Amino acid sequence: MRRLIKVLLVVVAVVALLGVVVAGVVVWAVRQPLPTTTGTLLLPGLTAPVEVRRDAYSIPTILADTPEDLFRAQGYVHAQDRFWEMDFRRLLTAGRLSELVGADAVPTDTFLRSLAWRRTAEAEVELLSPQARSYYQAYADGVNAWLEQTTGGERGIQYRLLGLQGVDRNPEPWSIADSLAFIRLVAWDLRHNVDAEAERAVLGSVLPPNRLAQLYPPFPYDEQGTILTSSDLRAEGLTRRQQAGVIASLPSQARAAVLEAARAVASVPGTSGDGGAGSNSWVVQPERTASGGALLANDPHLSPSIPGLFSQMGLRCRTVDDACPFDVRGFSAASIPGVPLGHNGRIAWGWTTTYADTADLVLEQVQGEEYLTEEGLRPLQTRTETLQVAGGEPVRITLRSTRNGPIISSTDVSASVGITGLDAAGATAAVPPGAPPRGDGYAVALRWTGLEPGRSGEGVLALNTAGNWEQFTEAISLVEAFVQNIVYADSAGNVGYYVFGAIPIRRGYDGSVPVPGWTGETSWVGRIPFESKPHVLNPERGYLATANETVVPPGYPFLLTNDAQFAYRGDRIRAVLDGDTSHSVDDAMRLQMDTLSWLAPRLSPALLAIDDLEPYYAQAQELLRSWDGRQTVDSAAAAYFNATYAQVLALTFRDELPSDFWPSGNGRWFMVLTALLERPRDRFWDDVGTAAVETRDDILRRALVQARDELTQRMGKDPATWEWGRIHTLDLVDSAFGSSGIGPVERLFNRGPYPAGGGGGIVLANSWDASEDSYTLTNIPTFRMVVDFADLDASRWVNSSGQSGHPGSPHYVDQVPAWQSGQSLPMPWTDEAVQEATVDVLRLEPATAG
């Protein structure tokens, strides 16, 4: 027995030792890629030493003597922290994901090859000025220097995991085109209306026009504010006759092709989020700030990701002059040089999306290798490309285009995703009068401003050295790939606003639904001139605020979009700023975390008017009676309100709408529902699956009951113990490995859940998607920033994850607690403040030194 015990002890010891060894190997593999942040490294191409100072969160400030040295070092540091992210995105933008993940990515690659982002980026390289090209090349040289100094798993645990799957990924050198292709991805995420076009077209086959119109309420100009006022337009000479908009309707034409195109669009991994908008920004003139300097606040919202799209960085020429003009701090994007959002010593800027309509779905009638036009049949433009597929044979694909753009339907995407909630045959059977013979069928082409090469990459970089309003507007005039609201503040006390980016002028239609391409009656006839885009400098009210809402009141001469957000958040921000004549950095940070619900005081009275609930259900209903409408993380009433709201949407609309278009609960659904509350016998309230004819109160009653049952299952029987943040959570999921299905791998890369307050249509716009039967966040503030020109060292910032893209780094998610609680980090500006915050110093030496 003793001998057996000894043998067992030896076996246990060996197993334990093996476990320690394995654990040690795993720890080593995870930590191997962590960057060197102290000491000295050689960086070929430098003309003089460069210093990289990192603070306690590993946020770097780079100091150099020339712009080329500065950007060469930035490329090197970006590669240190986030090269896998850069490499994954360049494969995505080139339509090469199949090389990593195999045949599953072929549909997405096919779609992306049809858009030809890589070809566009290569064309844009030639459009850069010699100076800008030298900056982009220096950045690429820095990335490539890091690649030369590292191999395999040193570059990231991701490459070691790929190797275990038989994928030998040896990244090719970085190029200028790789950087410019990333801008195409950003532009794609910020293009809008394509999904709404497809939705309107498909729903038109199941709803008559009057009922379809209920789901797309117009912007209520008499009730909600716009970003600019009529006074602003008059001040800038922007009021003329309103451009006529004609809606071209396709009542039931080839909607399966349209839905297929929409599915192809949705197949691209992106950053903008599906759960509702949320970006906020505002600028305040000195006479309305506590410090006496102009103040800027910005919190752009994107899909949750790990790492987040942006990372903090400072870029500083040791001597700032004409030869080396860069001295800028803000949020960089690993893939491109410079700082897209932030401030220098003279100006600050922040973005929110406009929801400008820059893309159209065009229905084409295809016959063999030709398509129909008003002048007869034309040959399709075609090209053949080859996809390399991990674990499989190469796949040859044929890509087709018309005069209106690449065809994005009739690809292999439909085979992999199918069509749910809609009978495909029924959707394509009915053709309106005057349509051509069906022939071989219909296809959908994409007409989009982002398909055309330009100088957007140079414009984003030029923002970094702008020093006044004129230089600022000159810089943003170069950016055409995507359309944004941009707010401006400067050290002289000026504040301003501009819409930048290419916006088409349409003839014969308003872009709200897909249009037939064979008539020649709908086309683009130019772009809105830069000087005619909405803008204002120093408005009389002393501040400007943007929150994705409609930009201009009636009277502006051009159509921007039919699908901007409503002004729930913008009006709340303006109401606070109207009452605040001494706005401070702390005030701005509190406003970024504001959780007051626009919907609560409009829906809650109707819910409380249901007075015949059993006591068990009335107990939960009582939570709403004294609720102040704030959706804080610990609020029981907010949890019950949102659960009830989700049930109301499901009970009201799911019986009649295809599952692809079930209500998300964000944006326009607030307006849709509040209008229905005034019509208690509207047909939408009726459940078509029952023999009875339900009314508003029937649906509200069911929703109250089902929400009580749902939250009891989720959080327990006592409503007093419920908390919004227990179900409304942030899950940070890695885009490549986070959904692998392999538990240890997912635990390595993913983080969360993190409890969160806020919600859709709230300044703290932590949106969720009711169509997914989940309260998990789908749209978050990817960062928060507040800049105070009275004392730039008093400025604040925080990211939604951390500086590092390495899951073994302590800086992978170290900013999440501050982001989650509404806290922030110092954003040091002066040399003294940067030096005081420094904990690590890395010296990059020219490779020839010594």
C-alpha cells in the first residue's frame, strides 16, 4: 500500500509538473510579443534619435526632430502595440480573409473584391502630394523595420495560434496603399442609408404605403432641434430654394436581389455598430466656460471591439517650426500616420457622423453578359480574380460592374446566408408596369462616393498642423471618402462646425429606396460644393452641439439624407448647455455620462395606466411610478422599463415584419411607438396570429407581464434587487478569435461582461438591439475626450479598452474601469506634464549609430 501511495504521489507530481510547464509555456507565448518600452533600439532610416515616452497606461508621446522621423517612429510603435490588428484589417480591405480562415470567408472576400478597395487605395497613392507621400512612406518604413526585427509569435500570439491551425502567415511588408485602404474601411463603416434603402424596398412588399410610412416618421422640425439653425444658415449665406426630392419607388420589384445585396453589405466586419447611433460632440465659446477658454467635448460611438479602433498618442517635433510642424495629441488609428481626432496647440476637433446619404442601390436588369440601359443593352464590365483559401484550393471569382458601380448581389453570399422571414419567390414575382422583361433576372449595383479615389488620407493628416479656421477648412476640404460633422475650437476662442466629405446631388429621386438603372431618369449630377456644405463659425448662442441628428432646418438648398437620427440626445445636450454659462471639463464629462431617457416620460404613463394587473405583476409595474427616467447602471426601474419596451416592440411588430427587419428599438422606433400610443386601435397593435383583435392596452398589458417574468428568470423574484447593469452589459469580443468556439482561446482574447448604464437615444448612448432578444451593448463611446484651451494640461481622455492589442499585456483593458464609471485620465500637453506622467522611456537610434 505504501509503495502504491508513493507511485501515485510520483504520478501526481509529474502531472503537476507538466501542468506547470504547460502553463509556463502558455504564459511565455502570451507575453512574448509584449513590446520593449525602455532602453535603446535601432530603427533604420532615422536621421537622429527619437524618444518614446509612455505613461502608466502605456500611452506614448513620440519626440523627434523631423516629420519623417516622427512618423517612422509612429509606425514602429503602432506595430509594437497592434500589428495583428493592422495585418487583419489590410487582409480584410484587400478581400483576403480566406487566406486566414478558409472557405467561410470566400463570400465576404468576393464582395470586398467587387468593391475594389485595394485598387482604389493604390490609385490614391499617386494622388498624394510629395510631402504627404513622404510621411506615409516613413510610417510604412517604421512598420517594416519592426517586421524585420521580429518573427512568428514575437509579432503576436495570434500568429502562433494560426500556426497551430496550419496557417503559416508571414506578413508581407507594409505599404502606403495598406494605410490608404484602411481609410476605405472607415469610409465604408460611415456610409449610411444602404440598409434603410433595402429595408424600405423589402417592407414595401408586405405593407401598403400608408402603413410603411408609419415606420419611417419624418423629422419633427417643430418639436426637435437641428444642429444648425435658420440663423446659422442665413449667417453663412446657405439659404436658397430647397432642392426638389422625388422618391422613386419600387413597390415590389426584385426584392430578393435587394435583400441579397443588403446581406452582402452586412457580411463585412465593421466598426460602426448595428444597434443605433450615439456619437456626441460640442464646443463652447470662452464666455460660456468656467475656465475662460474654448472647450471641446467628443465621444464618438462605434461597435464594441477589443482592442478599440483608436489608441491614444502624442506626436511632437522637438522644435516646432515650418520644417517640423507637428505637435499634436489625440486618438490615433493603427494603420495610418498622424492623429485623426484630437488637438494641437492652436486648434481642437471632434467628429460625429451625419448619416449623409452617399450610396445608392441601383437595380439592374441583366440578360446574360449584358445589362439594360435606356439606350439598349450594354456589356457588363467583368474581371476575374483568384482567392487563396487556407486549407483548400484557390477559388476563381468573376466580378461584374455596370455604369452605376459594382454588382453586389447575385454572389455566393446568398447561398451561405439564405433569406429568412420572406418568401424569395413571392418577393420577385411582381414587377411594376413599364419594367422590362425579366430575362435572366435582376441584380443590384452599388453607387457610392467611396469608390472613387481622392486625397482623404492627406486631408486627415493635414488637420494635425492646421492652426486656424482657414487652415482647418482647407484640410477637411480634401477629405471626401466619408462624411462627418466636425466641430472646431481654437486657442483664440473661436468655435465652429462644418460638414465634410463627398455628398452627391441627385436628379430624379431622393435616394430613399433602390432605383431602376435602365431608365436613365435617376442619376448623380455632381457633388455639393465644399463651400455650400453646412457650416458656421461663432454662432450667436455661444456653442454648437452635434449628436447625429438632422443637420439643417428646411430651406437648405441640398438634400443631405432622409435617414439622420432624431434629436433625443442633441436636444438634451443643448438643454444642458443653454442653462450652463460656466461649462467646465467636469461638467462636460458628466454630460457625456448623462442617462436621462427621452422615451421614459412618454411610454411610462401608458404603462402605468394599465390598472388591472395581478398583484405579482403590479409589484414590478410600481417601479415605474416614482422613477426619474434615468437609466443608471443600478436602476431596477430602468431594467424593467427596457424589458417592457422590448416586449412591446416584439408583440407589436414581429407578427407582420420579416425577421431581418424586426425593430432594433433604437432611433426612429421611439418616434414610431410614441405615435402609435396616440392610436390605441391602430392595426399594428393587432396580433395577426390570433383570432382576437388586440388593441394598444392589450399589448401593453402582455408586455408588462412578460417583462416581469423575463426579469424574474434573469435576476430573481424581488424587483427591488434588479439592476439595469446586470443585463445591460459590455462584452468585448476579438474580431478574429473571439468567436472561435474554443473556450481557452475565447477566454484569452475576450473580456467582460461589464455592467453599463445608458441606452439607445440617451447621451450615454450604450445602445442594444431589441431584435436580438438581448440587452448586450452593440454601440458604445469608443473614447471620450474633453479639451480646454484655457489649460490644455487640464484636458481629459479615456479609451474603451486599452492601448495594447496583445491579450497578455496589462494595458489590454486597463482603461475599461475608468471608461465604465465615467472617469477619465489626464491628457498631458506641456513638456513638464508629459515628463511628469512618464514611467517608461524608449530611445530609438539610427541603425548606423555607434
